[in-house]
Amino acid sequence: MKKLSVFFLFIVFTFTSAQAQEVDTIEVFSPKMNRSIKNVVILPDGYDKSKETKYPVLYLLHGYGARYDTWVKSVKKSLPQEATKWKMIVVCPDGQNSWYWDSPVDPSFQFETYVSSELVSYIDKNYNTVASPKGRAVTGLSMGGHGGLWLGINHPDVFGACGSMSGGVDIRPFPNNWDMKKRLGAYKDNTEIWNKHTVITQLDRIEPGTLAIIFDCGKDDFFYQVNEELHKEMLYRNIPHDYVSRPGAHTNEYWNNSIDYQMLFFSKFFYQK
């Protein structure tokens, strides 16, 4: 097994308080994929590696066609300030159109293992984190919304909370979109694989009281109907969750607003007595 390798590029954000806040771009080696993956790590103002203070971590996933720095450069430029406000580390991995699965057909796309195991282990080893499910949450937008719920539901021993913003929570109505057939095979030839790799079929994995869940979707979004169906199915199964539908489409403007509510939700989960 190769050693984890890391490359640091420091980006400095300046606030009205004239204090600098650290945003790291790092590369973490994935033994399962035998390659390095880029990630943004946002540290709250006042973070000091030499001190004993430990912080919860929010893993924030991007959508299809985006990359590790999309959240902080395009969707929510104030993300460093939000990390400070909510007293959490924010990690944005490069998902590379993977849908955050371990692809059963492409060994070079094993991003479920990467995010839930390899990256989490690296972050806990190299940063002052609350290294337990009580200190970890995962969410994202669109493809990353699917990833947030997929990883949270399938890895409750890693993530204590999970979420989705405008997520593709049922992929089956979209068999020819967004590279999914490259990761799972063509739908018509691999129906059972598709059935097993969509969020809405994973609800029987949720143990009562083990996972804090939040998801939302704009009413003008092409994923709105599948999110409504997920909400109804969770209600039918008595699965506790927060669900919000509000005006909005599949846009950065919507996600810029949505992440505010989700970070509040995760902060309450992290810091509740």
C-alpha cells in the first residue's frame, strides 16, 4: 500500500476583522483507486493545531461537472466565514462525476470508499477533529446531494448526520444522464444494479435514532418530484428527518441559500447537549 501523499496550496481569505483564515487545497492518495484526489479543507478562524480544541467536520460534496473548489469559488464564497460562525471544519472532496459510489464497473471510480474511509481517516489524522459519527456530517448539491444521503445512510458508523440539496435521490428516471451509465452500466442491461444504487431504495438500512437527516429541493427543480417521493416514503416509514421545499431551481443562487439552513441543522447536531 502506498503512503498517503499530500500537497498544500494555501489560499488566504481576508475578513473585515482584518484576520486571515486558512483554506487548504490538499491531495490525498487513495489506495483503492491508486491515485491522488484533490480536496479543499476550510478551517474555522482561530483553529490551532497545537491546541486541544477539536472541531466537528462537514463533508460538503459538489455536483456533476464541478470540482473540489466549486463550493468556495462559485456557490458559497463566504463558506470560510460560515465555517467560523458554526465552529466546524469543512472538507470539499473532488467527486469527479462519480456519484460518490464505488463503481461496480470502473475500478478507477471508487469514491464511496474514498470519502467515507480514506479521506475521513486522513482528515482525522492530520486535523483536530471530533473523530466519531457525532462529529461528522455529509451533504451536497445535486449529484452531491445523492452522495450525501448515500454515504450517510450506508455508513452510519462514520457519519452521524447527512443531507442533500436538490439531490438526485432516485436516479432511475434519468438513465441516460450525467455519466451514471459509465459508473453502473446501461440501465436496460443492469436494472438490478441501478435499483441497488439509488437513495430511495436504501431506507431499510436506517436504524431508528442513528442518523440525523435533512434534505431540500426547489419547486422548479427537475429533481423536485423524486425529492417529494423520498419525503413521502420517509413519512410512511416513520423515519425522522427535516425536509424543506421552497421556490427555486437547480441554481447556485438556490444552493447559496440552502447551505445556510443545513449548516445550522448540522451545528445543532454537533453541539446539542
